[in-house]
Amino acid sequence: MKRIDKVYNYLIEKSKDLTLEDLKENKGFSASEISEALGILRNNVSMELNTLLRQDKIIKIKGRPVLYEDLYYI
């Protein structure tokens, strides 16, 4: 499985668990969190997240840290 697929699948699985309240509070997943969970360097995760964002598969929640969610589950 390619790295981008691992990152996207992680976001899909984790986004399924988000509640409506979580979405209202702009909860998502940071590149660091995804990096630790998958054992991939954070900069590589960031690169894949930006690719997924350009493909309109995920959304980006601006702030510190920047958070991401799967677009399908929103």
C-alpha cells in the first residue's frame, strides 16, 4: 500500500468516529498525530495531506496545529 493510501485510510477510519459535536468544535487530526500513529515522518505525512487536499478528498481546518478531516464524513 502506498504512503498516501495509508494516510488517507487513517483519516477515513478516524473520521468515522467523529460526532456532530466534534465537527462543530473543529476537531480533526494533525500531521503529527497521523505521523506517530503510522510511523511515517511528519514532513512526509504533511506532503501526502497536501496532495489529498488538492484532490479534494480531505478538508483543512486552519489553526495551530492545522487539522485535517475526511471530506466524505462531514
